Amino acid sequence: MPSRQTPKKSLKKKARGKRNGSRRSRNELVVITGMSGSGKASVLKAFEDLGYYCVDNLPIELIPQFAELAQNSEYERTALVVDIREGGQFRKLPSILKSLKHRLQMKVIFLEASDDALIRRFSETRRPHPLGKAQTIPQAIATEREQLNEIRNASDFIIDTSKFNVHDLRAHALDAFRRNAGENAIAVSCVSFGYKHGVPQDCDLLFDVRFLPNPHFIPELRPFTGRDPKVAKYVLSFPQSREFIERISKLLIYLLPHYVKEGKSYLTIGFGCTGGQHRSVLISEEVKKRLAAAKYNVSVTHRDSPE
């Protein structure tokens, strides 16, 4: 796809995404932004696969025109990437998006990653940072974080891509934003993590499972993760483990339809233990099974698991 497209001409051409025969009263626009090197192109590709008409690197000043054209076109769902490549114009983005929210359904997705992950990605691809001409890569990353802080705070979704490769990120985006019919039209992501590595920033619900017996203190179980049958058997041998899984699953099955009614299409649920290897991994997997059995679209990410 070209790095820039002229919206007026592009929307008259056959879209890469699928057309829908019926037109809703308020079309949907997804704006993807975030840190350079965080994977915006991969997420945009996922939206293209989901049937969205996609545009990369749209000039800031053309966003209102693009939104108007999208609203009056046959393409109900559109997505675009806009980022720091716009230079000084980028500071106008929050106010432009705010002015558009009353005209069409819109969500803003912000992608970020740790400094170490971004530095590694720039080193591997040997691509210059958009702000890196007069700065080192670490300096450019710090400057960009500061410049993007306002739009980050105004975003509807924040996704930390530090642990994803290109394929994992695309799969995660497909699972997260795929549209289903009925009251189960919400993508659920269960994330296991270790508190000693920090709490995930994009969790909507957070559960601390450190009250459960810890397999770390069983020498023969320590090298394995919560996906190993021996670890699972040990943790599930305690009644509080089984009761917690059942209670949390029932609570979530009760809550999810209400989130859907409020227009939420994506829910991230974090389960944390000390290291993110045993208890949180098992609980995430068990909760996923029960939500999937209730016909919800569920994915699992083990952020700190070695496997």
C-alpha cells in the first residue's frame, strides 16, 4: 500500500476491505496511532483483514475530509494510521478527533512498547527514527513519548506490544477487534503477568492470584509453567483455586453482556501472581476455557511466561 493516499480518490476506488450492502446511520472510523516501531502497520493490516477500508500515514489536515467522505460512502468501516511522521502538525490531532466524535462512531487505538523493545526493533530493521536525525534513538524515543502523551491519554485502547512479534501482534489485533453478532460481540483477552515485572497498563479488570499456593516452592514444579499438567494438578488440588476459577468465570459471564450493551467491544482481564509463570498462567487458561464454552471470543497472552 502506498504510504499516502488521496482520500477523495481512494474512496471512489474498489476498497481492499469488504463492502457492506446496508449503510448505518453513523459509520465507524478507527484511528491507529502510537510510538514509532510499536507495530501500527501490523495492526492496520489486521483491520484490513477484518474488512475495514485502510489508509496509512494520512496527513493530519485531511482527516476531517476523510471522515466526511467515509461517512457518506459505501464503506461503513474505515481505519487509518497517523503518527509522529506528521511533524509539527501532529499536535493538532487530539482536537481534530474530539471535533469528529459527535459525527461518527470512532475509537482511537494507541500502541506503545518499552524502550528496550523499541531500541531493539530499530536496531534490527536499521530504520531511522522519524525524530532521530539530530538525536540518538533513546533520545528520540523519549522525545516522542512526551509529544504523544496527550493523545495517549485520550485513547480508547492502549496496547503494549513489547512482548509481541509481528505475527503475534496481528493475531492479537484480529482476536481483539473481530466483530461478532449478538450479545457475545466482545473480544476478551486474558493476560497473565508477574507483579515483579510490573502491572500491564491496558487491563480493564485486574485480579491478584497471589493468595493461591505457589508451585515455585515445590522444587520439581519450579521449572515448569501453569500450562504443565503437573503444575495444574497441584494448584487445582486446593479448593480455593477451584472456587476462585468458578466464581470469577461466573462473574465475567454476568458482566460481559452489560459491557456489550454499553458499547464496549474489547475487554482485557489481567491475572497476576508473583513471577507470572505458574498461578496466573493456569488461572488465565482455565477462565478462558469457561468463557469460550459460553461462546465468547477469548484469547490468552502469557506476558511473562518463558514458554
